[in-house]
Amino acid sequence: MRSKFYNVAWIIYGQGGRLIFQTAYFFLLAIIMNPKQYGIYVAITSLIVILGPFCGVGFNSLIVKIIATDVKEFRNVFGNTIKITIYSYFILLLVGELIIFLLYRNQILVNMLFLILSLADLLFLKLNEMSAQIFIAKNRVNVSANIQNFISLTRFMSVVIFYFLHDNSSNDILIWSMLYLLISLLYTILVFIYTLTKNDLPNMYSKITFNNIKEGIFFSIGLSSQGIYNDIDKTILGKYDSFQQTGYYGFAYKMLDVIFIPIKAILSLTFPKFFKIGKNEGIKGTYKFAKRILFPLIIYCIIASIASLLLAPTILARFNNGEYEESLYYFNILLIIVFLRCVHYVLSDSLTGAGLQKERSIVQLTIAAINTILNFILISYYKVYGAIIVSIFSDALMAISIICIVRFKITKRQNRNENL
């Protein structure tokens, strides 16, 4: 029991620090950039978020499962994760540049920004997340918390340094991104060296097995699908509406992400536990565990939402001379998404832990496809309001679909047991 509270305390520390630094990071970034520049940043980073899960082909999630169930394979999967992260990054770089070529007119600035930020937030970030996942799977929660915490700290440092150096030029966003890349590189080198000294060395000669790639792809599809229905609206909005409106909408969404950080903290701690329960008890056991987690998280959502509704108007009115005050209306409408995400994130982990990642991925991929089609249609007609409608609809559909699949699998298992 003491160990459990110790782990929770470290996770809260890591994610609490991340909450503080990430909140300060995006607020300060919004001050440095005007809404138009911030809109360009949001559109590009949203594309990176969508591509991100395919960098490493899901091996960062797979490594947790392997450590939790078969630690003897650690060296092999460690080496495979490093190799496939690097290989997949270069493929995704080409894919991202092609998407930018098809979507945007101002391609020189956007292309350069994507190249710089993709190095930091695709390749380097994935290597850091790999290290964090290794330590949390080995119950070294304090180390994982520090790694996650300092990821946000490095981002914050890049903005703080730039805040005192910038001169309000039109190239502010590009200059900041290069500074951010340099700091991210230095941090990644330090984390990687520490990971090597505290674990068995990776086997870089181990062959990447087809079964691991297959399972990793399912993890990638699931995570990328989340990125699609959470972020593709911002990338598409940058095409059909002004970057300024994209900035307002993206700022509202960032406020939602800040509220959701503590929920992600709890889920990162409980993720390995789902595999252990699922191995012995199947979907019935993971669903029971999910319900235990869900109740306090819903209480948190209620408290956080009420506090946000009360405080957000005052904060945005005073923030940067009210430059982002238009984001308040979007934020109030989108707030319901925090509850919907809470439900389908937790229940989705119950499917994954029970060995039903394929079913989870199919649902996520289907809804991502629906989301993309609806975004292209509604945003082209209704601009930012089309994006809001599709966002809420997609998260609601995801929550309903995951609930139905979990209940179906439990009922199917009960019927099978009764027939034996």
C-alpha cells in the first residue's frame, strides 16, 4: 500500500510539474506570437501529433507490455524500438512534407517549421518517451516522472530564453523553433545516456519480428486515431479559415489539454496494471478496474470544469491585453470533451489490457475516418464552428462505441462460460 501511494505521489509530481510548465509554456508562447503566428504553430503541431504515434510504430507502448509480461525480451525490444523510431521518422518526414504541399500556400515557412519541430517533437520526443516508458514499466516511477517533467521544462525554457531575446520580428516563430530544437537535442542526449547506464544495453542486432510490428501498428493506429479526431481539425482549419481564427481555436483546445493532464497522469500509472489484470482475468477484470479509476476522475472533471468556467473569463480578459479573449466562447462549448475523453480513454485501456487492442484500433480508425471527412465538409462551410461540432460529435461517438464493445465482450465471455 505504501509503495502504491509512493508511485502515485511521484506521478503527481511529474505530471504536476508538467502541468505548471506546459501551462506557462503555451501561455508565454501565445504572448510572444500574435494569433496568426500562433495559428501557424497550432496547425503544424497538430499535424505532428497525428503523425507522432507512427514514429516508432507503437513500440513505446509495446515495450511496457513486454517488460510487464516477459522481461527476458527487454534487450531485444529496446534495440528494436530505437531502430524503428529512427527509420519511421524519416518516412514520416516525407509524408508530412507532402501533406503540407497539398494543404498550404505559404509553403516555405510552414515547411521549414515542420522540419524543425518534427525533429524535436517526433524523433527526440519519442526517444524520451521510450525512456520514460521503460522506467515506469520497471516500477521506477520517480525516474519516469522526472523525465516527463523535464520534457515540459525544456519546452518552457526555450520560450523563456526566447522571450528575453526576441525583437518582435516576422521570423519570431522560426527563430524560436530552432532554439527549441537545440534544447530538445541536448535533453534527449542526457536522457538517453542515463537510460543506457541504468538498464541492460539494447541489442541493436536483434531482428524486428513481424508479430511485434503487427501489434505495434495496432497501438500506432489507436494513438494516431486519437490524434486525428483531436487535432486534424486545426490542420484543416488552417486551410479553410484564417490562421488567426485557427490560433483562437487552438488556444481554446490547449486550455482543455491542460485540464486533461492530471487524467493522463493517472492513466500512465495504471496502464501496465491493465495488462497484468487482463492476463489473469480478461476483459471482465480490466473493466472492473476501469470503473474503479473512472469514478474519481469524473469527480475531478466536474471540479475542474466549474473552476474553469468561473476563472477563464477573468484570465483571458487580462491575458496579453485580451488578445485571445475570443477563445473563451470556443472553450466553453468544447469543455464537455473533457468528460467524454475521460470515459473513452479509461475504457479503451481496459480493452488493450485484455488483449483487445485490435478492436480498440478498429473503432478509433473508423471514427478518425468519419472525423476527417466531416471536418473537410463542415469546416469548408462553417469554418471554426464546423470544427467544434465535429470535435464534440467524434468524442461522443468514441465514448459510446467503446462502452458498447466492452459490454459486448463481457456478455460474450459470460455466455461462453455458461455454455461450458
